[in-house]
Amino acid sequence: MVRAFDPVVNGQVLQFKYNPQNNTFVDILKGSEWNFEGVAINGEMKGKKIIRLPYDERFWFEWVAFHPDTELYITRS
């Protein structure tokens, strides 16, 4: 599963580091802990929420099934 978020909170651009111990993210600037829904659950920014961006990861076989007339260009390097 993939999710994308706008990392700007109150005009500050946050950078996140994944914490595999509890499946959360820590913002490097403030040290706040964020969950997979984009909500700060601990730290200085607790209660703040980042905006989830639309993102749709697709595979070629899905695309071509619905768009069979898509032209494919192959380049070789």
C-alpha cells in the first residue's frame, strides 16, 4: 500500500523518517511521531494532520485493459 502526503504544516516543510518498530514516521525537524493516516500522535505537533494527496498506483496490464488504443513507444539506450 502506498500513500502520499503534502509535508507542509504551518508553513514548515517536514522531512520524515520511517520507524519500523511501531510502523510510524518521525518528522526530523520537530521529532513528532505520525501515523499512517497522516496524524501526529505524539510530540510537539500532536493533533496536527497533513493533507493526503491523491495517488493511484497502477500496473500496465490494468491500464491497457481499459485503454486498449494506448500507443506504446519503446526507446533503446
